Amino acid sequence: MEVRGQIAEVRTLTFTSAIGPLTSDLSQNLRYIKFMPDGSTAVVRPARMARGLVRIPGDKSISHRYAMLAAIAEGTSRFHNFSEARDCASTLDCVGKLGCVWKREQDKDKDDEGTIEVHGVGPRLNAPAEILDCGNSGSTMRMLSGILAGQPFTSELRGDESLSRRPMARIMTPLSEMGARISSSEGGRPPLRIHGGPLKPIHYRPGVASAQVKSCVLFAGLFAAGETVVEEPMRTRDHGEIALRAFGAEVERTGNASRIVGGQRLRAIEAHVPGDLSSAAFFLCAAALFAGSQITLPGILMNPTRARLLDILVQMGLKISVAHLEEHQGELVGSIEARGAKWRGTVIAGADTAALIDEIPVLAAVAPYTEGGLEVRDAKELRVKESDRIAAVAANLRKMGAEVEERPDGLRIPGGQHLHGAELDSFGDHRIAMAFAVAALRAEGETTIHGADAAGVSYPAFFQELETVAGR
């Protein structure tokens, strides 16, 4: 990946997009993407180019953590470019029910999505008067549980039908070891009922490499009497540790082990949330589909635990340069320019799979267009996301005429294939909806995606922004 001081000037496309639920009239006059009257079905037409500038919304992972830590900090925190994803709205709703007043301010003179202000109440939250609804957000449920485990009251967390199928034993085990009492439905799935109270420190070695589990235990460690350690089987994204430091906590890291001492008090901060690299992945893959494409993405998160995506895309032939690198509250941020060239295949396995777990769906969706194809291994975790993403990718690619080998822990997708438009299903999964919207740009004929409004879970304006860069 080339890093240089000044990227080439690119053509900027402007598009005024409405943030919020997708409606049937939102894309009526767009050339490549149209929403049907039901408001949830998108029709994507083939394009011949991807070119322009896209301002990616604030990173979901950081937004979740900032909101939770702001709730237990002392003072008022302000977050610019806070994610407007429905998942992050669930986190804000939950902290509001725990006694934190928050508000959103829209700054019309700024290019970001506005400012969130959270009035922290300190380490002791208020007992909720009602159930905490996490919506579709596993991040909300898993990480907030760590904070709730240290509170002197009982709380209940629920989610939608999709979240109610997702595994929560991975956080219940360490929190129970720390002294919280947690009950769940059969199989360790939501809803969760947490009886919080004084916690004891633990040295926890999770069986699954998960940044959400790590953050959950470290957040609980703030309420434990002593040092809590999370030792991961492999390194995962470290936004939890960085956010804790930004709020004034001391967190040490040695190898794959992170340590925090309980009893530390957090202080409010002001921060700009970098653009979400996982959301940027869809536009980077769109650029990779067409030789001669050029996409510019300013202000993108460049955290080393997330930026492996860029290395993989470079290996696959995408020309990437990064400029204007800066550090914001411990997070590295830069501007990305991507140019399409020869599109090659690769293998994603081991630590790369853990690092790219959110980006694998779009990489797999466009893999048939590569020269050498794509093989994904060690990805069983994809089976228990918002959908079974391995099965969802395989099913949709086959509908588009692709040859796919589905494996228990991954996929093998040969390259050099030609896809045709088809009737596809998002399976209620935002990343599946967006991944196949990108794949459809190079397919022959129109592609219909049912449940495309699922994109709003992480990127409400995705289809509008994709339209701005699609061209002939």
C-alpha cells in the first residue's frame, strides 16, 4: 500500500441524501439503483465505471464504545461524525434508558453527519424502568453487558428476531466468573437478564477471537477490585482499549493480553469519529470491479487492527494510496484513493479471517470477477452473524450463475466467472444487501435485492452514495 503526502485531484460528485429509512420515492430518478414501491426492494442495474468521492459515515465500532464510555464518564462528551447506523441508535437508546441524557445536533456547515452530545452520570448508572431494546445490534448487547454487570441493579436486554438467535454465552461465561448473575433463553441466547453488583477481577482466555468479548470484559474490569486481563487467541481490533485510554483510563497491552485495573474514573472527551473502514470496503470493491475506476474516501479509519483490508485489496490488484495521516484520540485516520486495475484472487485464512470478518461478504460477492478466485477459511464465526453469511453468500452467488463451494468454515469461489442479474435475498443482513448491490454493478442485466433496506442497520445512505459513483 502506497502512502504519500498528496493524492491526485479527483472529480467530486455531489449528492444530497436523506438519512433515515429508505422509501419508495428515494431513488425514483436514479440511473442505476431504484427502490420499488414496497420501500425494501432495490433494483440495481449494471454500470461500467466507479468514480467519485464518498464521505463514509462514522465508524460503528468506535461510535458504540464512545457512547457507552461517555455514559459512565464524568461530564459531557461530544462526538462529531457519530454513526447514524440503526445499531448505534440502539446503543444511544439504551444509555438513555440508563439515565444518560443525550442529543443530536446537525451542523449544516460541516461535511459530517452531525454531533452527538452525551451527558455522563459517572460510574453508577440509573436502574432502567423498562427493558433495554438492542434492536439488531449484537455490539450493543455484548459490550453494554460488561458495564451492566458492575451496576447495583437488575437489567434485561432484548433484541429483534435476528439478534435473538445470536450466541451470548461467550460474554455470559466471563461475566459470571466475575460475579454477575446472568440468565438467558435456551442455548445462551437473548434475552439476557443481568443481576449486577460488585465484581472480582479475572484472567480470561476467550475461546473465540472477538473484539466485542474483549471490550465487554475490559468494561466490566472498570468495576472489579483488582486487575482484569483478557488474553486473546489472536489479536482483534483494539478500539475498546484506545477508547478507554481516550477517556482517561490506563490500559496495558502485552502481546495478545490487555490489562485494566478497576476503580478508575473516566472523564468526558470531545472526538471526531473516523469514517468506517468496513463501510468503505464496499466502495473499494466497486472500484476494483472496473479498470480505470477511481474512488476517493477522505477521513477513513486506518487503525492497524482494521487496515489489513487494504493490504489484501492491494494483493488482489487494487491500486491504493493513503494521504493526510493524522491521529485522533489515539485512532489513526487518513484519506484513501483507490484505482481499479487487474483484479486477482487470494486466500483469506487464520488471523486474516479474524481481521476481515466484516469485509469477507463483499470480498466474496465480487470474487467471481477476479482472475484467480477467492478461498476463505477459518470463518465459522460468519455462521452466527446477523445471518449465516457463508450460506447467504453462496445462495446469492448461485442465483447469479456462479460456481461456489460452500464449506463448514468458509467458501471457495473460482475466478473468471460471468454473473447475471437475479432475484436475491438480503436475509435481513445489512452486509449481504450491500455486498450484492456492489456485485450487481458488473452483472449482466438487472439484479433485484429483497430486504435491501437492511443496509440501514449500518449505512442508511448506502444506496444513494453507491449511485453517485456508478457510471458508464
